[in-house]
Amino acid sequence: MRKPAPIQSPTPTFPMRINKYLAWKKFSTRKASDEIIKKGQVFINNKQAEVGMMVQQSDIVEVKFRGKPTPYFYYAYNKPKGVSIQEPTNESREQGRNKRNNKNILSFPKGVFPIGSLEKESHGLLILTNDGRITERLLSGAYNDEKEYVVTTKNFLRDSFKDKMEKGPIIENEQTKKCNVTILNENTFTITLTEEKRHQVRRMCSALFQEPKDIQRVRILNIKLAALPTSTHRAIIGDELTQFLETLLS
């Protein structure tokens, strides 16, 4: 697996809103930070913070969780075709599932939500977690976080396909980022992206006059789908989890 060049987090500009500060410090997402603030668990210079307050660079910000902290869980899940997985909402984060699709994702472990989405007719790897700290990072295109797909097309790949795909075809008047493509046979290839636009793989293929027959996501960063059966999950633990979190939280 090619290791992308490290990219530093954008330099913060002060003053900044308290929820943005907490997200930057990877305590949680901005929305989740507002909830923590409302619960009276955030303090600026030893004074209880309020939603919307501004933080100066010299301020001392503390998060004081009450009771026992909730443990984080991380799973790899093999999404089947025909199931639409949407972006997580506040409700899905709290209840551990997306109610709009609960008939189709009953195999989700309790208390976790999917990060990102995978279109209805695509299948493969999703990350499930209750760790809001990593959500914005994984959904951002600013860090070159790799996602790998195996794609089969209905028609044969053109001779120029690999070169044009790697340069980044234009979709909706915007050029996609450069990517890596490996041709497996006359109508199958792997593609590694470092951004995530809506239906991106399918739209990139269409821009080059190739019609996808099957799209499967097989890797997100160092987490691989491997032989995980469809509609099942496995825990991400040990060295695999350590490497995953070091990439996202460092």
C-alpha cells in the first residue's frame, strides 16, 4: 500500500468558535461539541463555556466529562448491494443506527454509526464507530486519506483509460484529484482515491465513457475488507486500530 505524503492540519485562526476549537483539538465533531457545551462540561479559563463563545489562542480550554467516559468501538462492515447508507445524523449517532434504513442494517452493532456513505448499488467496506472525533477527518478531502475500490465495467477499458483516469477527469465542471489506477483485466481495475465526492467512482467512469457494472470498496486507509462476508462486521483492534487512529488523530 502506498503511503501518502503527510499533510498538516490547516493552521487555525484565532479567535475561533468554541465548537470549532474542540473539533480542531479532536475532542469531537462541531455538532457533538455543542452538546457537550450544553451539558456544562466545557470550561474556558475555569469558567463554564456557552455555545457560540469565542476562544483566544491564549485561553485554557478544558473538557470535564462527568461520570465514566463512554468507550469507543470501531468495526469494519461489508455493506451489500441494494442498501442505501446515508451520512450519519445526530439521531443516528445517539441511537447507534440510521432509522431511515434500519430494516436493512440490523446487523450493525449497537451504539455505532457509519462514517461516510456508499451508494445503493455499490458495496463493500464501511467504518462503523461511536467515535465522533474521527468523523470530520475521514470525510474531509484535505488529508489524502486513501480509499480503494475494485471496479468492473460493462464495456472493455479503452487504451487511454488508465492515463486519463489517473490525471483526474472533470465531473460537474470540477477536476477530480489525481489517483492511482491498476488494470486487472480488460474490464476490471482498482482505483485509489484521496477524496470522496458523491458517486465519485461511477461519475469518473462515466466521464470517460465507461459504464460500471460493479463497484466494491475494499480499503479505507489501512483497514481492508479482505474476506469479510457480506452484511457482517468485525472489530478493528490491536495494531490495525493503533495505526488507524494514529493516522487520524496525530
